[in-house]
Amino acid sequence: MEEIDWKPLERALPRAWLGGWMFMGYIDGPAGDPLHAYKHGITRRCLHLRIQDGRLEAYRSCGRGVPYAPAVLEEEIEDAYATIERNGATRETAYNEAYVTDTERRFAEAGWSVIRVIE
């Protein structure tokens, strides 16, 4: 089990926005240095962060088989939240059981069926 580390995300975002995020683990960054991978539960977009020499740094995936490249933190944050309103949420919306249940209800009302796999 990898140790969960929220420090980079806590430095990147206001406290009120943290409830929507999941810690996904560590991935190999530049020169094999680990990046912290976080995924937003509602938008399904990721942030890849690390603290290097006391500075918070963001990275962007360059595609299959291409290493992560340095990115502008503010741009990565905006990209991560790009579809939040389309999903009926705000940056302060927590991704929790209540949100998932409400989303499933809205889908059902619209005539969609949902398969939920719980392991």
C-alpha cells in the first residue's frame, strides 16, 4: 500500500476545493522522480504534482510512452475543473456517496440506466 500524501494538492488548491479529489498514487516523472497523481471524482481529470526544493510543480502527460513535462499549475487546475459545471457541480462540491447517489437519480430520471460495480 502506497502512503497517501495530500501535501502537494493542499498547497495547490483552496481547502474548500479538496473534497472532490482522490489520491491515485505515484507515477514516474522526470528522471524517474515520483509525481503525486490526483484525480477529480466528478470531472475525471487529473493533476500531477510534486514539491521539489520547496516549490510546488505541476506536470502534464505528453501522451503514450512520452514522459511527463513541466506545466503551468494554474492552467492545469483550470483544465481539471473545465467540465465541473456541466456535471451540475462546483469546485466546492464533494465527491462522495451523496453526490454519486444524486447523479444516479438524475440519470434514471433522464431514462439512463447505471451499472455500479462495487468491489
